[in-house]
Amino acid sequence: MKGYFQDINEWEHMLEENPTIYEVYAIEQEEKEGDLNFATTVIHPGKVGNEYFMTKGHYHSKSDRAELYLCLKGKGMLLSQDINGNASWVEMEPMRMVYVPPHHAHRTINTGDSPLIFLAIYPADAGHDYGSIAEKGFSKIVVEENGKTVVKDNPKWLS
Ligand code: PAN
Ligand code: ZN
């Protein structure tokens, strides 16, 4: 995940211990219209500098495909944005279902001190497009400031 977090020095420092940031256990069908995939993600607690551990984030390759997340354990946030970088975010807590509309990039962030675990359900033909997020990131970042979770403008975001 080189390049995903703001603090490059902290990132390189952390690599000495090489912690697992997140794991995905996916059951995926053949990529055909009408079927559903489901995947469980576990994001471990932790931060790089003041930025919480998070997923890479992606659009769907078929960008009109929507998705549902059901939070099972822990505490976190779903950050999503449209193609112009207009972002919105919603808190995740056990048994809360959160929705990713079509044409929205999505990333999850563990803002708690235990693993964040959620189930994702998405069309089998959605696909994952990591390219533009890997290059540009999201317009917002989620950090801890004075013990509080804060959503801030990404200083590296170029719209
Ligand atoms: C999820 C994600 C999973 C890992 O299953 O793929 O949480 O995040 P990244 O794929 O961004 O690394 C999903 O949104 N599937 O469509
Ligand atoms: Zn997705």
C-alpha cells in the first residue's frame, strides 16, 4: 500500500514490522450479470502517523454497480466519493448496513481500537478498478486529532 497514506516517513518506519493492515475473504462467482459475490473484510486497528488503517478503495470496473456493507464488529467509517471527488461518509457499527451507490469509489477505515469486520455484497460482474484511487486518492482523509476522529480535506488531492 505504498503511497496510500500521507506520512511517508511513518509508512517506511512501519514497514520494519510489516503489520497486516487488512484481510479479505471473498467468495466470488463467475463474472456474470445477475449473480452476487460476498466478501468479509477484517481491518486491523492501527494508524500510520495519525491516519487510521484503511482499505485501498476502488470504483467498480462496471461503475454503475452498487454495493451493500453490513458491519459485524468494531467501529469505522465508509468513505465514498463520486467521479468528481464529492465525498460523503457514514459511521459503521455492528449491525449497521451501509450503501455504496452506483458510480462511487469506496473505502473503509477502522477508527476503533479493535478489528473492524464487515460483510460486503456486490454484483458478480462489478469488478474492481483501483487505478484512479491509487493515483489520486480520495478527496478526504480520516485522521485522529486530539483523541477524536476527524474527516479532513486531503492536502494531496488535485481535483
Ligand atoms: C469489498 C472490498 C474490500 C477490500 O469487498 O474489496 O473491503 O477493499 P479494497 O478492494 O478497496 O482493497 C468491496 O468493496 N468489494 O466490491
Ligand atoms: Zn466494491
